[in-house]
Amino acid sequence: MKNKIVLAGIALTVVTGGAWGWFVAWPTHSIEKIVRNGLKDPDSAKFANVKYFRETKSGCGSVNSKNSMGGYVGNVLFVADLDDGSVEFSSPGNSSGDYVALANDLKFMELRIKNCPAK
């Protein structure tokens, strides 16, 4: 009888641990799914530093994926909103001094600061 109780306890721990692991990983998985939907080649996405912020229900990180010509564009920052499923990307680079691009970069950074506060 004692062996059955111990075995049942181990089984419950394994099942609960697996479920808890999925519960913890679920926001990150959902963020990556939202970001993939906004890419030209979703299967090529390589994610880095993906973090979920419970307070804002948003996720931030960077992604490197292929463009329409098949080449990787380099790491691009993103902000994904889990509530409405939207995603915003930073510009891949702006060394030209284009004021419209700079304004877009500023808008993105304001969104990132609002949704992904530094801890």
C-alpha cells in the first residue's frame, strides 16, 4: 500500500510538473506565434531574448528571419500584444537620416518602453 501511495505521488508530481512547465512557457510560445504571423518567412524565424510582461500582457524580444529575397535581415526588435494579437517591429537600420524613418523609430521605442518596462 505504501508503495502505491509513493508511486501515485511521483506520477502526480511528473504530471503537474509538466503542466506547470507548459503554463510558464505558454506566454513565450504565444508571443512567438504572433510574431511569426507578421513575417514574410515564418519558418525561418530565430528568436532571442523573448520576455513576457504580465502587467502589460505584452512580449518583447528580437527576431531574425528571411526576407522575400531569401536572405536574413538581421535582428529586429519587436513588441507583441497578447490581448489584440498585434505586433510592431523596429526598423532594420536607419543610417540615412530619413526623418520619417526616425519618427517611426521613436514611435516604436515609445511603444516598447510602455509595454516592456525595464526591471
